[in-house]
Amino acid sequence: MAFNIADLFERAVDAVPERTALVMGDQRLTFGQLDEQANRLAHHLQSEGFGPGDHIGIHAQNCVEWVVTMLAAFKIRAVPININFRYVADELAYLFDNADLVALVHAAEYGPRIAEVRGTVPRLRHLISIGDARSGEAPDELGSVAFAEAVAGQSPQRDFGPRSPDDRYVLYTGGTTGMPKGVVWRQEDVFFALGGGADAYTNQRVTSDTELAEKGASTETPLVTVCIPPLMHGAAQWATLRFWFEGNTVVFLPQFDPHAVWATIERARANAAMITGDAMGRPMIEALEADPGRYDLTSLFLVTSSAAVFSPTVKDRFLDVLPDLMIIDAIGSSESGHNGMVTVGRGQTAMKGGGPTVAAGLDAVVLDDDLRPVAPGSGVVGRVARRGNIPIGYHKDPVKTAETFVTGADGERYVVPGDFATVEADGSITLLGRGSVSINSGGEKIFPEEVEAALKAHPAVFDAVVVGVPDERWGQTVAAVVQPRPGGAAPNLEQLADHCRQHLAGYKVPRRLRVVEEVVRSPSGKPDYPWAARVAAGCDPAGAPAP
């Protein structure tokens, strides 16, 4: 049995055509209507000569057109390419070229920025503008076709040729360091790694491409989930697709706003919400704590977080206000897919290292320096890896591909993105942190995530990022870049150091501090470590800005 993303979505459409698939503000589309919209755009793209293997960029914040474009590309075996809407001209020029874009669907507001780089990307020959929803107008300087015009008059019929499990899915990830990289997957592999092909609780694999749709059709009360992160992030794409494969309803927000999230959950009677760690979880819970009776949240029973650290203190605050809530903390990456998860309730949120301790996902292991599985309970620090359904590699980057995709001592091919971890006696995995940003102080390895979690437990700290800075004696020392809680006094270095000593070994305690108005993170909540390193370089040992 072969598995293809467009086929899996269409199975759900055929199973529950009248069920609501998408809610975006006042817009609501059934599965049948969403399928027809995607078919219309797919026919337009075909009429422009696009088809299998062509890379089609999507440059917009959350909107109906984003998911329609993604589905339309899959339908004609093209490859949708996610674009970070915060990128400036130089970053866009790099990404458009690296990704080999031939077409681009973009929000009209980004037209001027795109115009700056259009001349440097000769392969990019067709643009579609998501303009004002009322007018559909496109910016003149680019000559883009208005989205409404592109789909007008096109056939809503699903008359496309057969597809393949080898069709490509590409996800561009900026990660926490360096330029964005395109992770190239076979669609069948990414389905089993991220798309619900393997049950996250039982690790049982789906055996038929109609199985999930049939499961969805068997219930009259589909799950309603609010997908909060931006769709240009892989976690949001796969939260959406895996819910749709089972005929569930997904509710989107155009932009993140904590009060808008709670209001949307109340209005949609949502059962679940998906976030990316503290960057969303902290402002959400603070908004709720400020007025806990403001929203009717009785329908909500699940909050799922992935792709970023979700601190124990923030989880506890959720459970203080919503004691019946179930929280799932999942680990994984764009390169490896789902590697494990833990379900927590009140009193179960302590971390043993920089991240959570999770039940290992299907085919997830921890490898030592000799690329052999770490023995459970040994205390050996290794790197999280995955075998089986893994990516082909990085787009146009054979060097990075060779570094990340390796052959283990057992002869199997593994993906090893760089997350350090240990294996507990029961086989569960304790995540320590990303090796590429670890700090080496006097020969001791320090994972920023562990220090960040301790800092964010301080009552005066709203957000924090930790980096290593040069030190004459130790090589590197720990520097904290801290955003204070709004309206409160900024903590000083001594206060934070004393607090951290209650949770961390002495060598992990911050020795330098820089207080900032706002910690810079990606739209998905990942810390911007290069930015933090630049900021931390401007602080002295006492924690004050250097002259």
C-alpha cells in the first residue's frame, strides 16, 4: 500500500465532504469546498505549465489561501515551499534561489520586498498575489495574478493523474543557527514520521490509505483543534494535515495574540490547541491568569506543544488554572519527525535535563559517539537519532546531508540532527539540548535549554535565552539574555545566579547578564541564538551593558 499526501486528504474529502474542515475568522470551508478550491488552483498552476517536482513558494501569514496553495501543489505533484514571512530581502534572495522557486503565491503586503529580489531569481516566472480579501487586487510592480483571478473559471473537478509515494515534500527550516535548509522527504516517509502514519501512543502503523478517513467517518463528533503557530512552520503544517486525514476540523488564527487564542477556543468550542512551547504558552497563560473567568474553556481538554521548549513552570501554571487539562509535550525536528512525547498532569512536569523525558517514538534511538545505541540507564550522553522513515537529505547541500544522515554501526541509515539526550532505565529519552549551541566551560558541556528553564522559573523573568561568551580562564562562560516580566523590576545578575544555584550545578549558573526589552524568537518560538550571542557580547561580568 502506497501513501501520498494529496491522496490521503482526498480520502477524507470523500468520507466526510460536508463536514467543516477549516475555520479562519469568519471563513468556513467544508472538506468538499476546500477540495474544490484546491482543485481550481491546481488547474491554474497546470495551465501555467507547472507539474511534478516544481517548487512553488508560499509567502504569507495564516490564511485560507496558504492551505489551498499547499494542497493544490500536492495535487499536481509539485512541491510547496514554506517561506518565513519575517525574512528581509537578502534572506528572501537566498531562499528563492536555494529552493529553485518557479512560482510564488504571496501576500500583497510582501510585494515591495519581493520586488527587491525578483531580478536575482530568473527561474521565478509566475506570481500569484493574495490581496485584499474584498478586491483581490495584486501589486502592479510584480505583475502578479490576483488569487481570486487565478481560481476564477477553473474546473473544481478532481481529474488529476496518479501520484506516487515518492513525490517530494520539502520543509525549509532555519533552526536556531545558520541559513535555512530544505529538508527533502518522500511523502510516504514523512507521513509515517510526522503525519499520523504511526500512532503516537502505540507506535502501530497505518496499513491502508483509507484507514484514517474511515476512522474519521465513524464518529459524528469530530475533534476541533486550534492550530496556533504560523503555517510556514512544519509543526503547524503537520498538525493540520494529520487532523484533516481523520476528517477533523482545524481552526486557524491569522496572527498570534493570546487573548485571541482563548476567544477562538471559546467561540469554536475547541477540544484541543497546538502551540510551540513557551513563546506561545507563557503569554497565553498570563492572559488567562489576569482574568481566569473571562472565557468559557470547558470544551478544551488537550494542549499539545512541539518544536520548542515548554518549561515545567509554564505547564504548571496551565494546570493551576485548568486542572483537568491534559498536556502533551512532543519532541522531534524537521529532519527526524516525531521522536517521542510525554503526557503530563499536575505535579508531573519536572525536567531531568534541558528538556522533557519522553516515551521514545517509533524508530527513535539515542546513538553514542560510535553510532551505537546507548544502553538504557547507562547515563551515557548521546544524540537522538531515527531510522526507518527518514528524509532523503538537504536540498542542494551534500556536505550537510553527509554530516546529518549517517550509517550506524549496525549498517542502518540514521538521521542525527544534533539533539543530545540520555536513555533512562525504562527506555524513555531525556532531552538535554541542541549540540550546535552547547557551551563548553572548562571542559564541561552546558546545554542552554537547561539554564533557560531555570531562569524562566524566576518570578521576575518573562523570557530568557542563554549563550556562551568568550572567557579567558574557562574558554566560555554562561551569559543570559533576559526579558523581564512586564511592569516589574528587572532582576540583577546576583538574584538570578542565586535562584539558578537552587536548580543547577554551579558551573551552569550564568556569569553575565544582559536585560533586553524583548527576546527575539522565530515566528514558531525558536530562540535566535546568533542574535543572543551578539547581544551577550555587549555585557560585562556584572551584568550591565558594556560601555
